[in-house]
Amino acid sequence: MYRVSHISTSSSEGGSAVSARRIHNQLLANRINSQLFVSDNENSEEKIFFFSTINFLRVVDKFFNYLLNKLGLQYFFVPSNFFLNKDLSKSSIIQLYNTHGGYFQITTLKKLNSYAPLVWRLSDYWAMTGHCAYPGECEKWKTLCKNCPSLKGYPEIGIDNTANIWSKKKKIIEKLNLKIVVPSDRMYKNVKKSPILKNKEIYIIPNGIDTKIFKPLNKKFAKKQLKISEKFSVLFIAQVAFDNYRKGTDFIKKVLDTFREDKNIQFLVAGMGSEKWNDFSFKNLITFDYNKSIEWKKLLYNSSDLTIVPSINENFPNVILESMSCGTPVISFNTGGISNIIDNKNGVLVEKFDIDKFIKSISSLSQNKEILETLKKNSRKTIVRKFSVSNEVKNYIKIYKKIINENNQKYSK
């Protein structure tokens, strides 16, 4: 029996972390020896362990992360990485998720690869750039990052050392026994343009959703549980739900202003910082603090008639999959791999920055129950047919078996 070790910033916070835990749990359900190593919370009963073993050093990491990022030395030195969990050395395969976040030193890639072959599931562009997760319109990552136009882009750095960081990534990654997994056609094409990653084997595996968990519920019941009225409800949910340019909070402000006087519609905003929207005195707005609970998220989706995703840079958002799996259609800007999920039969796809059409789509669907019902049914059908977690994990298992066979052939010669 082979052992798959997953490495993620967290087991619960953020889309990549949710995916890491979902894949890990599904592998366990398939009786595959899977372990998840994280920087935040250990839970040995669920085979979730700390990536590094010295508690004190994990606190020291935060200081070094702050200081070195200011100096432009992003993830050049993370003290806790000198004491990695020893169980990592027993891995047959090591699968990476987000390695940015201040817990993972760039050179640790070489150490992990000495234990086992690597699979890197990309949730963003950080592996290809000089510091940022989403380069937006900047294309310097295709040649050499330098003179960065967005040093404050997440993860932020102070001094522009992007050329050095980009070159260091290239030097390390090109020597790794590494396979890349991306969720969409668009990201596949971009990875093929990356001098850092283009020579690696690249696979497309769309994100999956547990359709038995995220499923339609009676909307009256869901709204009653959340103590909200039965008005037409539009949901915006993000880990950070205020002052988050990438997730489109600037556009959320325009949407809320447009419908400020509409008594037949209510907006639900959920996530960290959501309470700050109350300062604008929108009478048809209900805010919810950030919550890790899956049951809470399921109630939110089911209490809503629409979910809106006005992000200007995305990859393959779990929010869209979760919402549609609950039978709640999505209006979204066309960015990242979203066009692989939404079409005109199951939701509404709007060209990026076209906020007028975005707003008109909300208004139109709030008044046309027949079209909305069709979108609801097709949303659920799309996820069940194309994006179930069982399909997702079957594709990962195929890659794992290929890696194991390659290793067996290598050592049998």
C-alpha cells in the first residue's frame, strides 16, 4: 500500500485548504493511506498533522515571514522547516497545495523530493511568478519577473527582489521529480507558457464537490435556520468579504448601491470583515461573520436564490461548485477557469468588469422565476455529472499509480 502525504497551509481556511482536506478525506474513504500536513491545527484522529514539529519555531516563523517579506526575501528562510515531521520521509508520494503563507521555505522542495516524487496541485500562479499569486494583466512571469508593478499583491513583498525569487524558483523546480495538476483548460495553457513549469508533466483535474454534503434543501427551512426573511436573496461569500479587490468587493459596493431602495430583494454577505458593510446603512443587507462550518455554508447557499462572484482574478472557485451543487445558480465574471463550469444553461457568465450587465442579470433573474428555476435544476445537474469529488479523486489515483509504476520500473532496472 502506497502512502500519499499532502502539504497545505491549512486544513480549513481558504479554497486550496478546503480542496486539500476534501481530497485527503476522499482518499481515506477509498482506503488509501493518506496524511495531511498543515501549519495550523493538528487532528490525529483525521490523520491531520503539523508540517513541522517544534511549536515554538512555528511562532518564530511569523516574525521571519514579516521581516524577510519586507526585505524582498520571500520564503528564503523559515526556521521550522529544519524540523519537518518525520513521517514525511515515509511517503510514497508528496502532494503540494498552497506553499505560500510563511510556513514553507522554497528550498524545502528539494528536501521533500529526496523523500518521494512530488505532485503540485496549483490553486493560483505563485509557483510561476516572482512573488504574487495572481499577476492579473502582468505577463512578466512568462519571461522573467522584474520591476514588479504590484509589490502589494498577495503575498505582498517590500523590496523588489522578484527577479531573484523567480530565478530561484526556476533553478529549484526544474530539477525536481514533479508533476503538475491544474483545474482548468485556461490554467493548463498558462502553465505551458511558464519557463519554470512548462517542461513538467501537466494534468487537468477539475475541482470536485461532495454532492452528498452540498445538496439542495428546502429554502424556507434554510432561511428559517438563519433567521432571515423569505425575500429574494442574493449571496456574496468569501473568506475576506470586505476591501478585497481580487474578489470584487468594489463591484459589490456598486451592486448594493443599485438595489439600495429595492424592498423585494435582500443581500447576504458572508466572510471576514463583512460587518464593515453595515457602515453604509444598506437596509436590505444581512451580514454573517466568517465560519468554517460546512453546515453553515450549506444553509447559506440554500437560503439564497443567487450567488454572485464578481472576482477579477480567479482559478476554479469552490464557492461556485458548492453553490451550484446546492441548486443555487451563479452570476460570475468570466475569469480563470469559470467558463469550464458556468454556461448560459446553468448560470450567467458576464465579461470581466461589465458591472452594468452583472447588475441587469441580478434584476432580470429576480423577476423571472421560470428561467431561474431552469438554472437551479441545471446547476445541480452540472455538478453531479461533471464535478463530483469521486471523479476528482479517481483521476488523482490514476496519477499516483502511474508514479508508483514509474518508480518500480526505475528501481527494477
